[in-house]
Amino acid sequence: DAASRALAAAAAAPADIAAAAAALEAGALVAFPTETVYGLGADAENPAAVAKIYAAKGRPQDHPVIVHVAPGADIDYWTSEVPDAARALVQHFWPGPLTLILKRNTHIPDAVSGGQDTVGIRCPSHPVAMQLLQAFKGGKGGVAAPSANKFGNVSPTTAQHVRDEFHDEVGQGNVIDSVLDGGSSQVGIESTILDLSRLATHGPVLLRPGHISAQQIADVIGVMPRQPDQAAPRASGTLESHYAPKAPVALLPTGDIEKTLAQLKLQGRCAALIHYTPFPGAHPNVALPAEPKGYAYGVYAALRAMDQQQVELILVEAPPTGDAWLGVNDRLRRAAFGSTGIIERFLKT
Ligand code: TXA
Ligand code: MG
């Protein structure tokens, strides 16, 4: 069918996979596609290689990275306590866009876990990611990989986005050995992160909403995950300001869009619009689908496209609320953080 033809087309050449796996084994960085966003990978068991990720991204050292494993990998190798709920979720959602935080095994380098007693682990479903993980160390290794963007920026959903982020840092003998091309990431926003490391005392905690919803998780483990305490913000993806393009972002209710665009235009301001209901006069603009999966698929590319056109301000029509839109709203809220009051400032000056 069409879906399996698309997957086959997304698969990488065996020679490219072998070269990328060899580069990882030699301690180099390789960017690769996953179904969520592109990752910047290093051998999770090689602290010097993991350190290169932090340097390349400009990321603080105390931010842990997710370990990516091949389908069928032995999670007990990476972790020390695996509750039944974790095994059920692995069974149900892997390979797929769900990251589990579990107590780490003692041999996991500090660089991977940001010095914490836990490890984030996930098995991605993108065919190229699975090929790479199966080739790397014969399928027994782990690839530490954050999103392949500079710290705080919008995550990449195409190989070109990765090259745009790292320019001349890509190429054999460079910081990033190679970028595997697997087309556009189908999910478009980062994996759901579920913390099961303190299950007995804290229950399951949803650290980052994503494509796999809290309800879907509850359907498998019988308990609804709760939101994290303010006291424990560990994930960089959960920092208030993150996933942000260069231009300021303002979220606006549908009813305010036309008036605001007109006012900005009067002031000679170049504002772009990302929307899901039709606004015939808006330009530059990107129209995204009015349903959450299609919207998530396109939202990061839309933010990047606006930056490429060097607009002064990105107006975003606030998406609907509701469970299915949680992941998208979370990312947009963070992209807009720090731009509070921006429209008023633009209209005053
Ligand atoms: O979809 C994804 O998860 C993508 C692809 C490449 O797999 N990766 C990704 O990585 O989004 P990154 O590093 O950009 O975001 C991972 C988040 C970070 O916010 C990090 O702090 C959190 O996961 N994380 C990783 N290990 C953790 C741990 N042991 N405890 C708490 N948070 C952790
Ligand atoms: Mg990231």
C-alpha cells in the first residue's frame, strides 16, 4: 500500500547506514531522522562522544539526553528497575514516539543522564533510525540523541533543517560526520516523555506531551499520568522558553487576527501568520491543517519558513484546546515565551 511504499522510499542506502554506524562506533556524531524530529546522535557509552553533542548544540551539561535503542533491545541493560507498567508501554508503543524515564543502570555515563539517577530511553519507529540502530554495535548499542538543533531553537524535521542549523560543521572529519536523509519526520513534534522512575511514590508523570497522549498511556497502564511538580523541571524541552524561532512569536485567538494584522501593516511592520482557518488576505503566511496530527507535522517547518523570510513577528492563530492538541499547544507556548507584550510594543513604536 501507499504507506509501506512511503516507508520503503524513506529507507537509506545500506552503504550509508554502514558508514554512519561505523562513524558512531568511532566516536563521531551522526544526525539521523526519527519519526518525531531529527536527532544528533553519539555512542551513549562513549562519554567523549556524548560531550561532542553538548558542544555542538551549545547545550548546558546538566541536561540529560535520550538513549535510542533498536527494536527488541534489552532495556534491562540500560536501566535498573523496570516496573510492569514500563514493560506494558514498551510492548504497546515501541517502536514509536514514547520516551520512558527509568532508574539507570550503574554503567550509564553521567554525561547521558545529566548526573541524575535516571535514564531516558526510547525506540524510534522511523525506518532509517531502526536501520541505523540495528547496524550500530550489532543492534546492542544505544545512541544518545537530542534533537539536532542548536540549544533552544526549533527542532528539525528534515535533513535540510539540520544542515541549516549546523552549516559547515557537517561533513567527514567535521563535528558532525554526516546527516542521514529520511525525508520529513512524520510526527513532527518530539516524543511524549513519561517518568516512571518514581512510580511507587509519585505515580507516572508526563514530563512532555506528544503524539502519544496521556489517555492512550492510561488505557495501557490503568493510571492517568499527572503533570510534573514545578519543583522538578528536568527536561530542557520543558524549559519555559524553547523551540523558538528567531522572530518573536505571538499566539492570538482567531477573532483577533484580522484586526491585528491590519494594525501592524499600518505601522509598516512585517508580520507573518501561521493559521488553520482561512485568512485570504494574510501574507506571508502558512496554512496548517485544522487537525492536530497534520498540524504537528507542519508546525516546525512553518516556523522555520517564516524565519527564512526574515519576518519581524510571527503571529500564530491559537490552536483549539483539548487533549489531542496538548503537544502542539505546549510547543507553541514555549516558542512564544519571552515575547509577551510584543504586539503592543510593535504597535506603539
Ligand atoms: O522525539 C524526541 O524525543 C527527539 C528524537 C531525536 O528522539 N529527541 C529529543 O531530545 O527531543 P531532546 O534532548 O531535544 O529532548 C529530550 C528531553 C530533554 O528535555 C531532556 O531533558 C529530557 O528529554 N530527558 C532526557 N533524559 C532524561 C532524564 N533522565 N530525566 C528527565 N528528563 C530527561
Ligand atoms: Mg530538543
